[in-house]
Amino acid sequence: MQFFKLFTDTEFWIFNDPVVGVFYTEETNPTFDSKTFSLVDKKENYLSYQIGTKIFENFLIEAIHSPTKPELTFAIAYLLK
């Protein structure tokens, strides 16, 4: 689930339409169980926050962070019109 706010009519150099959002993610990750020598599904639920902007009118670049995870994710998306 994703909630975000796109600030339209905001432009600076090649950047325009900044976006701020909140994600709720439920995912299943396979982990290796050394006792049974098999993969076991590990389920996770977490909130993450995004900040980004549109560049060149067709691309969205975002930084995504979750307070419960140590990593920072960067994403680039192509926007179809």
C-alpha cells in the first residue's frame, strides 16, 4: 500500500514535481534453514518513507528508507503518458 503527495507545478533546473510518500509493505523472503537444508519463507511487515522527484518529464527518481532496516534504496521509474 502506498500513500504519496506529488507537488505539481514545482520546477527547478531538470527537476520537477517532487514527491513525498509512505509505503506499507508485506513481503515474503526465502531464507535458508541449515537444520533442514531447505528454504523457509520469512514474512516481514514494515513502513518505509520515500522522497523523490520527476526528471526530464518521464522519469521518477526516489530514495526509499525504512526505520527498521539499515539500507537505503534508490529507485528509477519510467512514467508512461
